Amino acid sequence: MKGNSRKRIRSFIVSIIMLMAGMTLGFILLGTVYTGPRWIAFIVFLVYLAVSYSVIRLSVRYIRQLRDENIDNPHLSS
């Protein structure tokens, strides 16, 4: 049972890492191609930072919840 929970946590972490890598790469590529006003690029950068911060913070909270759920109910199969 614990192995299944660890596997879910590990696969979730891998998916979040891939999401963050894709977002970062997309932002870098967009920043190199974009030729408009720099203030718009700065606003997009601030939005990117806010979304990244939220994703990481909520992911950590979700992982803690998964671990607590496993401790509270060790017979949980999913």
C-alpha cells in the first residue's frame, strides 16, 4: 500500500517538473522571439512568476496531503 502512494507522489512530482520545465522553456522562447514593448514582456514575466509560485506551493501542499492521508489511513489502496 505504501509503495502505491510513493509511486503516486513520485509520478506527480515528475509531472510537475515537466510542467515547470515546459513553462520555463516556453517563456524563454517567447522572450527571444517577442519584438514588442518591453513592458508587456515584463508583465508576462510577472504572470509567469505568479503561476510558477502557485503551482509549486499548491503541489507541495498536495504532496503533504497525500502523505498525511497515507499515515491516517494505511489501508487506503489508491
